[in-house]
Amino acid sequence: MVIKFNVFGKLMSVHRIEQQWQLFNDSDTGISSRVYDVVIPPELTPDELAGYLDDIYHEYANDKSTEVIQLT
């Protein structure tokens, strides 16, 4: 399962691999790089991920990008 997000203007995706969530920075060219310094609790449901990312990255909010939006 892969869920894509716009996190305050930055494209990111969360992948469910076995029983773990893994976070990735995504580029416009299709290249992804894993974010190792953010650990997403495995018990979170897909519906809770946007709120969690908002809590972690809220300092990146700006006038143009005020929220975390689930894309897929």
C-alpha cells in the first residue's frame, strides 16, 4: 500500500511494508528517498497518517501551503 501526500507543498509518500509504515520524499521525476528520522507508529490507520504528518511537519506550513493533503 502506498499513500501519497502533499505535506505543506512537499510531495511525500507513506508505504506500508509488512507491519511498518515507511516515509519517503518524492520528486517530480519519480525518484523517492527514504526519510529515516521520522518513525510512524505501526498502529496508525491510513486515515490517521495526514494528521500525524501535520503534527511532525507543521513548522513547514506557509501562506501557500497550509495543510497536509492526501493525494491518493
